[in-house]
Amino acid sequence: MSQRDPNEALAVATDGGWRVPGIANLHSHAFQRAMAGLAERQTHPEDSFWTWREIMYRFAARMTPDSMYAVATQLYAEMLEAGYTHVCEFHYVHHQPDGAPYADPAAMSKAVAAAARDTGIRMTLLPVLYMTGGFDGRALSPRQQRFGHGVDDFLRLFDGLRSLQDDGLRVGCAFHSLRAVPEAAMRRVLAALPIEAPVHIHIAEQVGEVQDCLALRQARPVEWLLGECPVDRRWTLVHATHLTEAETRGIAASGATVAICPTTEANLGDGLFPLRDYLQAGGRWGIGSDSHVSVSPVEELRWLEYGQRLVTRHRNIAVTPTSSSVGETLLRGVLASAADATGFAGTSGDCVVLDGLAPVMAGATQDDVIDRWLFAGNRPLVEEVRVAGRQVVADGRHVAAEAIARRYGETLRQLLRG
């Protein structure tokens, strides 16, 4: 797949603004946008990802194809307004709450694809294979039933969605996690996938997951994956938070991308990715907004750097021998991995225009505009966004923002009454 010229300027002056590349959001669970802010009350003295997950399951049980469409449309409009021009939708809410398929087994997948089409964002749709409730092969719990597939049904879903691909839609494959997909099933699906299909997987997000994998597979999750699967540039490892030095170097050597989701990882108390070591190993990475407690590439990139500063007690961590600018290093990083992680090679018609008249941009030059955008305050600077040449954001707002927000508000009120 084509890669962006590393010597190409990241910011180009326009009349009253600065044109910069659009950003790929490598990890999204669209329905979770509707529950943002609703899991911030303590339910247990040891609240963690695992207690948050119980709240998420209850909320997921309320989603229908119609509500999924309304929530995803609002989310994708917000992404475009923030400067994201691609989204990788890691989609696992497939069936009715009792696990029975809809009359159209792809109804929920088609709802998020329609939301992307109607808002104008590029989508890599990643139907998720989810089969077991743990490394020990236990059955899915009642609340997980609507996520589940057998291998044959999953491959039928995948093939049907692939037939829908067009200039704005790519379809890849996601394995929910090692704990949710038995080894034999993973191997069978990988053998059936087209060679160009992106492959995404949650991995090593939680310490408990690492401990269970060690106990039952005698290897850490990333260690096992690198040793047993053909991990290469088409793979995206989501989170990969808890790594040894050998695993960090191993991911970098494989050519895979790590999708780091700083605001969600912070919200859930997951931990911090070893960014500096990974950069030094030449690793490829991108960002995702995951649970959508924030929908802002600025905040993801800023906190990716700030987390490292808090750990190391030093400044300006994300730099390379060829770039002393943190902002440019971060932006070039997400651009370098986007084609392989999303499956979109040609995106020349995508761009974001920043407001050059904003106070924080006074006197900006090509050398400092990216650092100002990412590190100089919280006023949104995106004025215009184009995807495949089509204007989808004007004056900082999605072109259909009012109608989308109205439908979303009605939907959310109904969900909260459910």
C-alpha cells in the first residue's frame, strides 16, 4: 500500500488557514458514544475495566439497528468535525439481545456502514469474531450472546459485507481478543481471508488478561500471537498496553500497527503504552477513540505524549532523530500507518483546514503550526474537512449537524428510558 512521503510538508498555508492531512481513527465502538459520561460513578471499591464492562453490557443490550444508526451518525459527524477522515469500526454487536440473528444477519453492520456513508467519513468495517467467554473456552454469558458467531456464520457475514465495498468502504476482520477466539477458529478464519484484508485484534489491554493467557497458554498474549500467527503489516494490535521489552521489539519487527487509545485507556485505568521504547524500535502506530469518552485526535495525541512525560518526568518524548518536533512526530506517525491499518491506499482528496485566524495561530509558520494545533489549548481549530473531495465540514460544523443531532437526541432519550 502507498505510504505518505516523509519529507512532504504537513501543513500548507491557505487563504486564512492551514491545510493538514486528515487523521485515521483506528479503533471505534460506535454505540459506546451514547454511554459516555454514564459510567463515572463508583460501583465497587476496586472499580476497573471489568466493572465498567458490566455497565457496557447493559447498555449494549438496548441497541437496535435504528438506534445504532442514529448514534453512529452523530459520532461520525463529531469525528469529521474534529479532523478524523477515516474510522475503523470494530463492530461486535451483531444480533438481537437474546442472540437470535436479525432477519438480515448483517443488519447492525449495515447500520454503521450507512452512518459512515451518510456522514461522508471513510470506513473500514471490521466485523468481530467473538466465540468464548475466556481463555478456558467457557460459553458466552447471556449478555454476550448478541456478540457471538460460529466460524461458518462469521465467514458468511464477512463475505456478504465484502460485496458492499466501494470507494468509501473497506471490510476487514477483527478477532475480539485471544480470550474470545479459540486458536483453531482463528487459524481457520485467517486461512479464508483475502490477502489484502486488514486484521485487527484487542490484545494485552488488561493485566488480568495477561495473567490468564500465561496460565492457560504458557505465554503472554503478544508473545503467543507473534509466535503462532502470521503477524505483518496488515495487522493492527489494539492497545497492546502491557508488554515486555521483547514483545515491544517483536511488534515493531513484524511491521504491525499498534492502535493506541489514550483517552479510553486512561478512562478505564488500563495503563500506559511503552511509547518511547516502541519508537526507538521503529514501531508503527496509530490512535483510536475506542469508547469515545473523547472524540478528538488532538486529545489522543496530546495525552499520548503527556502520559509519557508523567512516567518519565521529562518533556518532549515523542521525537525522532529526524524530527525534534513532538507534534510533527505524532502526526507523521499516524499518517504512516493509516494505509495498512485501514485498507485505504488512495486518499488524496482528503484534507482538513485549520483556522489560521484563531489567536493561538497568530504568527504561525509551517515549522510550528502542528505543535500549536496539538498543544496550544482546547478551542477546536478545524474549519473545513473534505473527504474524497466532498466538503463534509464547513465553518467547523458538519454540513448536516442539526438534523443528525436532533435524531441522536431523540434516540438517546429513548435508550435511557429503556
